[in-house]
Amino acid sequence: RMAPLLAPSLLAADFGNLQSETERLADSAADWLHFDVMDGRFVPNISFGIPVLQAVHRHAKQPIDVHLMIEEPQNYLAAFRDAGATNLTVHYEACTHLHRVVQQIKQLGCRAGVALNPHTPVWVLEDIAADLDLVLVMSVNPGFGGQTFIPNTLRKVAALKELLVDSGSQALIEIDGGVTLDNAGALVEAGADVLVAGSFVFNSADPVATLAEMRQQLTA
Ligand code: DX5
Ligand code: ZN
């Protein structure tokens, strides 16, 4: 199996020191920086948005993986691209015209991702899978860091892997929520390509060392 990409979530970083938080990740095992946008509508919490992404982007070395937990994401795609997003992931549950939104993201030159809430079955992506660069499987209900991993995710990742293979899709499978070294190995076995980790990384004594440990333990 391939070593997964690691995407620490800045939602768990120190917001008073985003420059140093971003800079210390520059030479870490992080492959992407995960950036969680919440609007207080799609999810019951508000995080940060476009100007904060712009500020992080100025100090970031890695690509920024923007996870839009917002309603009407189509209205903000260009602004997030201009602010430094490499990957733009929208929620399936927030898009009536998902096909159009995915095409818009690609026209902006970003990688197109679709996120699924824990209750949303993977088969809803059957007719769009081939167009996607990324499928983000929520392994907690979106809105908050530090929640407990939902075990059904493992079954879901395996089903998604099968769906992607069957549709000839090259999309990466990304897991977000409650990821720790206790479940990361099983997730990779099931087919995960990218692991997001917020509290596991930033609540540890040394986030850079924790990322190195993840990299080391997950490299078969
Ligand atoms: C939750 C966010 C996650 C969050 C993960 O709504 O999408 O990216 O930051 O945090 P942990 O790893 O603490 O569950
Ligand atoms: Zn996220």
C-alpha cells in the first residue's frame, strides 16, 4: 500500500499565531494544509474565511486544501481560488447543481473535491465520480474539531474505493474527522489516500514530531 498524504487541519492551530503555525509546518511531513471554512448555516459553527486564507497562503509552502462547509459555495469559488486555494471541496449536501459546481472549480484551475456527510451514501457520486479529483469522507459530523471517529467510515471507504475503480475515476479518497494513529492504518488499508488530522496533530506536545511519526508509521 502507498503512504497516504497528510493534511493537518489549521482549525486546531493557534489562530493568534497563524504565521508561525504555518511556517513550522513548512518543513514538516505535511503534504497539504487543510483549511476548514464554516458559515454558521451549513454547519452550526463559524470558523474563518477568505482574508484568513490569503494570510495563511502568504506563509504556506504546501498546497492549501480548502474544505467549504458553506451553503451556496458556487458564489465564493473564485474568491477562494484567488486567495490561494489549490483544492476546493464542496459538500454534496450543499449543492443542488453539483455537476455545474465541479466544472466551475476545474475552470478556475483548482482540484475539484466533493465531501460527504456521515449519513450520505457513496453511491450518490456514481454519475460524477469520473469528474472528481477528490472525495472527502467525513468521519465525524462537520462543524467541530476534536470529535470521535465514526467506525462505519471504514466500510464506507471500501465501498467508495470500489465505486471509483468501477467508474474509472482517479479521485483521491480523503478522510476528515477524528483521525489518529489508532485508526489511520485501517483507513489506509481500506483505501484512504489522504488523511486530515486536526486535534491529533495540534493538541500533541510537538505537532511536527507527530506528523513525522504518522509519516513513519504509515509508510509500509
Ligand atoms: C470538522 C472539520 C475537520 C476538523 C478535523 O468539521 O472538517 O477538518 O478540523 O479535526 P479533528 O482531526 O480534530 O477531528
Ligand atoms: Zn475539514
